[in-house]
Amino acid sequence: MERNWVKVPWSRFIAMIAFILFLALASNFEWPMGPMGLDWGVWLVCYISYGVLIVWSIVHVVRSNRGENDD
């Protein structure tokens, strides 16, 4: 009997674990105050999250071959 294995998106799990570790380690560091009264650690997390979102969406568009002419 052959099993049908579910494909697990390991990269997403690894990314989530890495992000959790980053947040846990960054919270132990005393960040200097940044703009709008927020710590620089908060800004760093926001910018990294935003950058990952942009890169992920670009990779998704490239992998799904959108933008090609359907002739």
C-alpha cells in the first residue's frame, strides 16, 4: 500500500522559528529610542518583516510566471 505524503512547506516553518528566535533574542537587548518614541528594535522588526513580505511576493510572482504574454 502506497502512502500519499503531504508536502510540508519547510521553508515557512524555518522562517517562523527564525523570526521567533529573532524576537526573543532582540527583546533581551536594550535598544536606544528611535523615531516616534519607539525602540530601534521595533523599527528593525517592522522593516525586516516588510522586506521579507516584498521579497516573498516578488518570488511568488516570478515562480508563478505571471507577467508572461499568453500567446
